[in-house]
Amino acid sequence: MPEPSSDPPKAPRFYFEPLGSKHDRGGFSCGVAALDNYLRKQARQDIRKQVSATFVLTHDGKTIAGYYTLSQYSVRLEDVPQEIARRLPKYPEVPATLIGRLAVSSTRRGQGLGEFLLMDALRRCLEISSEIAAAAIIVDAKDDVAKGFYKKYGFIELPTIPTRLFLPMATVRQFFSLEDAATKAANG
């Protein structure tokens, strides 16, 4: 009889990939019907119609631990807080990237995956902005809990639309510059 292992079980390694036919959309549930139904019934259609891109977090290439969507967007300059609008070009609308949906599976709550999803989305938005201009990232918070989550990462409420939050791309760039510098310093 083999000896029981005293090593703790290894946590699965997660990675991101575009939503594909191999992913178990029906097995995903975050507990918010609109987010669950979107993934199950609409996400693949939006991808085919090039309305949005959906990225999933998985550990096995099938099970979805979380997901987010990205699409191009614009925000009216008059809706942006004045202190930020002053630093932007005076166009009627400013290009942005929309994080349309972001959800973590109910089975994976409390593991920091919401932050992991958001950081991947922000980094992807920043990388894309060097090729397809975006001055900001926009999210629509579903409720006060979601609003608090986004505000923790520097998102600012738009004065005219309180459920819509705005994060200047310059802030995202600065955030990742500081994070990269800290990583380099830690690795010596």
C-alpha cells in the first residue's frame, strides 16, 4: 500500500484564452442570470459578428473559472469628469475599450480570480491601445458591490451615468509600469 503524501495538493494553474467551442459554457455559473445567460447564449454569436471578444480563465482548457469581454467603445467628452477631460483632446467623443462583462464562477469565489481577470483585461487593453487607440477603459457596474470592486482599482464614476465607471489609459499604463518595476526589483 503506498504511503499517503504529506505534500499539500497543488492548486491548478490558470491561463487565459479566447472563448472557443471546447469550453463548457453550460457548466459556468456565477449566480447572476444576465452574466450566465450571456456566456451560454450570446457570447459565441457576438464573437462571430465581431461585436465583442470573450476571454476565459481556465485550468484545463474546458472548465471556465471566469470570463470577461472586450469591445471598442467611445465616451462623450462631456460625460468625463472635468479634471480628466481637460487632459484629453477636445473631440465630442473619446475612444475607449469597454469591459462589457466580467464574472467569476461561484465555485471559485474568494480565490482572487476577479482581480486576476481584471488585471488581464487591463493589460490586454493597454497592449491593444498601442495599435488601436483608446484613451480609457469603461465598465458598467451591475450593482454597488461591482462598483466598489472597480473603484478599488482606480475606476472613477462618470458624473452623468453613476453605474458607468472610467479609468484613463494613462493610469493603466502607470500602474503596469510601477508593477513591472517592482517585479524587476524583486527579481534583482
